[in-house]
Amino acid sequence: MRVVGLSSTLRALQKGHLIEVYLAKDAEHRVLQPLQKQCEERGISIVWVDSQLALGRACGLRIGTSAVGILREDI
């Protein structure tokens, strides 16, 4: 299972529900910085994807997204 979008991913991270986060390289750094910092502080691995469109399409969307979080299986 996953959460899609910056806000949803950040909320799930803050609740301790994520095991991995995917971020788009072409998203604005200032937008991703809080999420990236919290991932590093919590030891959550970050996988960088080339573009928001590629990340969105990998999730079955027609639009791009800057962040996707992979949920723990026990959630």
C-alpha cells in the first residue's frame, strides 16, 4: 500500500507509518525539503525518481506527483 502526494506522505511519515519514500527530482527543493529532512531524521530511505510525471504514472495516475510513501505492512 502507498500514499500519494506531498501532504499525505508527510502525514503518514509523522505518524510512523512509512518504510520508504519516493521523491521526484524535478520537484521544487523548498517543497520537498521538510519531507526529506524528516525522512533523514527518522531513518526512512529515499528513492529519487527522475520526474513528477514518471512518479505519478508509476502510481497509475495521469498526472505527476512529487512524493509517494510506501506504508508498513502492519498498518
